[in-house]
Amino acid sequence: MNRYPLWKYLIISVALVIGALYALPNLFGESPAVQVSAARSSVRIDSATVNRVEQALAAASLKPSLIQLDGNSVKARFETTDDQIKARDALERDLNPDATNPEHVVALNLLPRTPAWLAALGASPMYLGLDLRGGVHFMLQVDMPAALQRRTDVLTGDLRTALRERSVRHSGISRSGQTIEIRARDAQTADAARALIQDQFADLEVKETVEGTEYRLIASLRPEAARLVQDQALKQNMTTLSNRINELGVAEPVIQQQGADRIVVQLPGVQDTAKAKDILGRTATLEVRLVDESSEGLSAERGNGAVPFGSERYLERNGQAVIVKREVLLTGENLTDAQAGFDDTQQAAVHLTLDAKGARIFRDVTRENVGKRMAIILFEKGRGEVVTAPVIRTEIGGGRVQISGAMTTVEANDTALLLRAGSLAAPMEIIEERTIGPSLGAENIAKGFNSVIWGFAVIVLFMCVYYMLFGMVSSLSLGFNLVLLVAVLSMLQATLTLPGIAAMALALGMAIDSNVLINERVREELRRGSSPQVAINAGYDQAWGTILDSNVTTLIAGVALLLFGSGPVRGFAVVHCIGILTSMFSSVFFSRGLVNFWYGRQKKLKTVSIGTVWRPDGPVPATKAD
């Protein structure tokens, strides 16, 4: 009746071991560290960078406890914050000799102290939110008028091209703010231009005015089209920020929209506000231009003359100068994808996919410039670098472009990554900045965990006094629930915040409530005169329905918070929902396993230790169950 089969005990044992292993990394805390990443997309972080970091630290008589190459960054861990700051200064001097043109970002960070054997098992501590770990918080304002102006610039160029293709001989087309003005000498030309706009440019609305003998068409974005441009600009900026921040390796950065034109960025663990600003400023712009292959341009490229008027000088990765024309043919907005691959000769290449507009422009440009070079330039922090400058062999249509040449597979992957990184759709400025120090985060952690620990201790004391052995079983299942909850959050790499700690404390209260229901059901059966074995079995079976109903209704509320909440509310909801699931497992399955293991082996059980059972005819100790 009250015996578990072996496979159920195996499930409990496996859950206990896995829970303990994956919850354990949270006990080791974090150590100060210095993180080195690339300040420009063309700078590589590899084993050579690790050697430079080791040499720079050795020259400064600093001994890190660990140096590791982690993705696109090198991380050096130290025992004290004094060594961390000294290491930051030493690495800054060695890796960035030219302070005006830094090649690396050297930032302060925090790294977990998880032992290597636990890390090898994939066990990692929970990510801690900004309020617990410290870090920086920014609110950025997106310049929506600039986004609308950029869109108007694009439409102006498209409209000029469309009028030329339709042979509509207008007197001029210009942009003024967020409107496009088309001038015509007669009503017939104005009508033709208006018909073309209505046919091909659904985003524009047109108003006509007459000044003397000249007709003027004033085209502007429709309100719904303007809102769409603003939404797309905000989303593109968020995507670009995410790409750039992820390169730094910040654990669980928060990038959220706030309102119609603002973005909130939180970088937990980043202690250096200036470096965080530098990260946010590393947004790239991609441009495609033709190389100036005139005699003056070629002479300037060799360093034998001045750059011709209407052209500019940029450098390739290898330091070779390239003279390109100022006219921008395509931007990163026209690029939808970039993937590394191979060409027909099995040489490394980059395959680009353009949108419809970009495909049309690229077809026309390549048809008219066969045999000439075309440069792809990446701009970061106002500095442009030529990613590649291939020769146009033939007209390229269909929106699929292949960049090939003397590049390795690694270089092809790097180039594809750069081209995919995208550009800002609109400028942004920081309007709010807030720094939370690690000491304040540690204080929040201590207060939050103390509340959980003291709450746990009081509950255990009460249960042991009031329910005796059954109270001890309930306390063990409560401890198992806490370990399991922390383990699941760690495995999911969830971000724990102060509201999450509050949800953890609430989960403990709800878990013990289930055990109270079970214990009272067992007492009720004993009052009725049932034998101890029958009382245990009936108590668990009858309490299960009530426990399930109460937990499901609470889970529904938690899911609603998860779906419709944001920020701290979602953090609370995640821990709350997981806590409900783990409490149902521990309060019923685990606690009954312990009770069955202790009492189930006794065939002629006479007494159970569950405190005092009050009967209508007077108090009778539970240990005297008849």
C-alpha cells in the first residue's frame, strides 16, 4: 500500500543528484575580471591575443587566476578588484598604444568561479540581473525624424529613377525636410507624375499646387507608412545593438523597447560606464561604392598624388589604400543576408542576398561598369575600412551577389559576419544613464537570500515542532524543492532579479502549504480511527486533488504575468511558474517517497510521528493510533 517500486526511487535519486550538481555553481560566487574584445570588426581575437594579454600582465607583475579565450573575447580573472584595475590599465597601454584609434576594448567585468569539473558538465550559475550583479543601465532616444528623412531620401532617389524610366520630363525634383517636391511645366506632365506616384509609390500621398505657369507636386509619407518606418527603425536599431553587445560577451544583456522611440539597454556585470558607452557606439554602416580608376585616382592609390575631387581615400585590412568615389550606390539597408561559402573554383567566397531595390540597382551598376572595381566599405565610429574591392566580371542580376578573391575560409566567415551586422536605421543618443556598483548588487543578494534562508528556517522549525517526523519529511522535501528550483533556473540560464528572489520565497510558502494539506489529511484519517498505513495512503491520495487544483489556478495566474508582463514582472513570473512545478513534484512525489521508505517497510505499524491528533472525545497522541 505504502511502498514505492524501485524505479520511482531511482527517479528521486537521479533528480536529487542532478539538482545538486546544477545548483552547486551558484555557491561559488563571482570574481573580478578584465575582458578584452575587438574595438573594430576587422580586429581578430585569437590565441595570439591571449599571448599578448599574458605578456602584458607578466610585465606588470600581475598573476591572473585564469586566462581563457571565450568566443570573441579574452577574459582574465583576478582575486581582488585592485589587481583587476591594475590589469585593465596595463592591458590598455599595451593593446591600444594609439588612444585616438583603439584596436581593442578593455573592460571590467565579473566572471563566475565555477570549478572546471562542474563547467565540464555544463553546470553554470544563474545569470544575475542588474539589481543583483551590478552593471550599467542606459535609455537611448531614437531620432525618428532622421529615420523618416532617410526614408524620404531613398524615395526621392527611387522617384527620380522612375520618372526617368517613364520619360516624364519634369522641371526638377528635390527633398525638403520630410517632403518631396516635383516641379512640372504643364498640367499633362504633372498628371503623369501624379499617376506614377499613385501606381508605384503607395507610401506617398500627393498634393498639387500651381504657382504662375509652374505646377508643383508635394509628396509626403502617409501616416501609416511613417509609423511603419518608425517601427522598423526601432527594431533594426535593437537588432544592431544586440549584435554588437553580444560580441562583448555580456551575460544576458537586456535590450527592450520603451514607448514609441526609446530603447532600454542593461548590461549586467559591466562595471566601466565609459566602456559600455563605447560598446553602444560600435554600430556599423555598410556602403557600396565604385573605385576611382582614373589616372589621378590610381596615382593617389599608389601614394604619388592627391586624392581627386569627388573621391575619398580608405584603407583595406592589409593597409593598402583604395580611392573610391563619394557616390553611395547601396547601403546595408539593401542587404538581407550574407553567408560564407565557396565559388565555382572551390575558393572561399561570400554570398550576399539583396532586397528588390538593391537587386535592381546592383544589376544596373554591374552592367554599366564591367571590368571596374567596386568597394564594400564598413564604417565604424566615423572611420571607414574597405572590406573587399572585387572586380566586376559581368552583369549580376537576381539579387544574389558573390564576393570572391584571395581570402581564406576564416576571412570569408569574418566578412559575412561583418556584412550581416547591419547598421543603425536612425541615430540614437543616451538620455539616461545609471550605474549600479557590485557592492550594492552584493548587498541586494545578501538581503534577498537572507529573507529566503530565514523564511526557510522558520518554516522548518514550525513543521518539526508541530508535525514531528512528518514535519521533518516536509522540511526535507522543502529543501529538495529549493535545490531543484535553483537547478532548473541554472540549467535554463534564467536571469535572477530581486523580484525573482521574492518569487522564490513565495514558492517555498506554497510548497509547504501542500505538505500541510497532506499532514492534516493524514491526521483526519487517524481521527476517524483508520490504521496508520491506511491513514498515510488516504491522506496523500485525498490531498492530491486539492493540491493540483490550487497549484493549477496559481499557475494560470503566473502564465498570465509571463505573457502580458514585462521587465521585473516577467522575472517574477518565470521563477513563480517553475517554483509551482517543482513544488508539486517535491511536496507529493518526493515526500511520499521518504514516508514510504520509513514506514512502508513496517507491516504491523502501530504508531506514526505526526504530532498530536485531536479527537472529539479528547486529545490522543498520534503515537497511540489505534
